[in-house]
Amino acid sequence: MNTKTLYELGTEYLQQADILRRQIAALREKLRRINPLSKEAYKIKSVLSVLYRQRSEAVQTGTALINYYGREKTV
């Protein structure tokens, strides 16, 4: 069994947040190129809403885990 420290887990959460950030950026770029009133735009906006929430939670959790014992890392 591979046990991780809270700092390592926090770092993984922040790495996931970065992946989500890149996915959000790609979808926002796609959204800029299509009709904002189209069904596709509506679907993208729905997905973005979920991704924004997931990224926010990943950043909050990662930061809390990293700082649990007083270590600090800015996001």
C-alpha cells in the first residue's frame, strides 16, 4: 500500500486543478468561435459551469491539504 502525505495529496489536487484550467480555457476558446445562442454553445456553457465548480473545489482542497501543517503554497 502506497501511503501519501497530506502535502503530496494536496499537490495532486492542484495538478488536477491545472488540468481543469486547461480544459476550461479550451472550451472558452471554442465558445468564442461559435454562435453564442446555438445549442452547442448552451452545452459548452453547461460543461463550463461544472468544470468551474470542480476546479474551485480542487484548488480549495489542495490548498487546505498543503497548508494543514502550516506549509504555505500560493495558487
